[in-house]
Amino acid sequence: MTDAAKNLSIVLEGVHQVKFEDRPIPELRDSHDVLVNVKFTGICGSDVHYWEHGSIGQFVVKDPMVLGHESSGVISEVGSAVTGLKVGDRVAMEPGIPCRRCEPCKDGKYNLCEKMAFAATPPYDGTLAKYYVLPEDFCYKLPENIDLQEAAVMEPLSVAVHIVKQANVSPGQSVVVFGAGPVGLLCGNVARAFGASKIIAVDIQKGRLEFAKTYTATAVFEPGKAPAMDNARRIIEENNLGSGADVVIDASGAEPSVHTGIHVLRPGGTYVQGGMGRSEMTFPIMAACTKELNIKGSFRYGSGDYKLAVGLVASGKVNVKELITGVVKFENAEQAFREVRAGEGIKTLIAGIDA
């Protein structure tokens, strides 16, 4: 690396093969585009999965790909039609660009766009670079009380916002969240901001449960090596949930969590699957039917989610700063991948390169 690098990028070439590559500064493709000098990027489990395996399901890294999609930065250049941003503005970066023309886009569900160009999802490059181009309306100007490190956590927070909106969480409800990683923790925080009175965090890692207790959970539960119905009964009894929880969010993707979550719900309750697990698994369909559960999926984030995420942090209703447990220099990026793979900390950020 040299100080003269124009657009230094962290490129995945193959399994455990990452290199620094100086690429051309990207040009504005549209008059509504802006050029962002990336300042901080969080490491997501998907980044680590690509680093370790070279693929996620149908998405296979066939050509060198820049990693990263949880980013914040400062505007360096604006297109001729840009009116809401100017050079020097600090922004949170929404990293998925829909086509705006397909039926899901027209229906207001652009996260389901058939031609979504999502950062660090093959074949699209990610944000772990000095510069990145986005449309103006996918950059969210930060209020003064949100710093650029916090802004890099807006991406997982927006995932959590979308999940909790899918669950229709309302004041006074009880919510059980399976998985106390970043998204699960943020789901609990958002649910509390939406008025939930009980937030029960479930995980098999004691350290994460301890953090959840100090962060936002009203109670925690470590599943025993027992049938799902037994663990569900214990959660209900230990937390006085009566006939069951109002809402269950699975942010783990683990099959035992899915089973326990279905059984812990009250009749008529709502289940939202946010965690990505195996493509197929067994499912307690009898319980889902006889309790007439509302079962929903949740994928990334959609219209208004990023804006709401910024507002929740600005108002103090959601705290993302506590989740940031480490910041590494750009040149030490692989350290961040190793830390995330080892389950160290909650959210690790990679610092960007100044313009």
C-alpha cells in the first residue's frame, strides 16, 4: 500500500485469499449519483462466509470481488441532478440498488427486486474501498449526534428494523429473540423502542447472553439439551408468558431455534424468520397450523427502514455504539475477519482511508 493509492480496495480472490488492490476511482454513472469516501465498514457474517467458503448458496465468487457492505462515509463528489447532499456531508450508505422497474419495486418492496445489485454479493463489488458510488437517495445524511462509526451499524440495524416491522410488534407485547448476535440484539432493542414490554434473548453462548442482559433484554435463556417443546415450556414458565409469547424472531437460522420458537408462541402469535440457516429443514407444521400462527420471512430492508434506523439512533431510542467492540486499520482487515469468525466481540469495524 502507498499513500498515492487512488482507490485502494480489499479484494477476495478465493477462499482465504484476500489482497489489497488499487483500482480506478469509480465514475458517477448517473446525474443522481454521489461519490462517497468510505470511512468505516462493519464485518458481517456473509463477508466472513465468502472469505471462508467462496460462496453462499447460489451466490458464488467466480471473479475477484471487493468485500464489505456495512459502511458509512463522507460525500466527495455529487452528480449534476443531486439536490439533497453536498460535498462534505456525512452519510450512512444503503448498499443495495434495485432496478426500480420490476413488480416488487413498483409494489414498494424493492428488497425483493429481481435485479438487485447488492454490494459484496457476486458479481457486484462491495464497499471495502476508498471510494464507492451510490444514488443520492441511498445515502442518508447524518444528524450531528450520530458519528461515522455508529453510521456503519445502520445496515444491520435496518435489517432489525425490517424484521420487527414484519412482526408488527406493538406496545405491551412479549418478544422472544433467538440469536444474540448483532442482528438479534438489535431486534430486541428495536422491539423495545416499538413498545414491547418483555424481550427474552435466547442463545447458546453465555457471553452473548450476559451482554444481552446489560444491553436491552429483560430476560435471557440458555437452551438445555432437551426437546424443543421442553425448552419452550421453560421459557414460558420462567418469564410468565401465560399461553405463550406474542412474537418470536429467529435471528439464528438454527433448526432447534426454529422448533422452539414455534412452540413458545401463543395461539395466534407471530413468527418471523430473519436468520439464514440451511436451505431446508424439518418444521413443526402441526403446531403452526393448530395455533394459527402468522409466519413471515424477512429479507434485508425496504422502503423507510434506513430512515427509521437513523431516526431511532438520533432520538436515543436505540443504542448502536455499545455494539462496537473493535476497530481495526484498513491494512489489518483480515484481522477483523478472523475475529468475527472466532466469535470475538459483537461488531468489528474496519477504518477507511482518508481522501
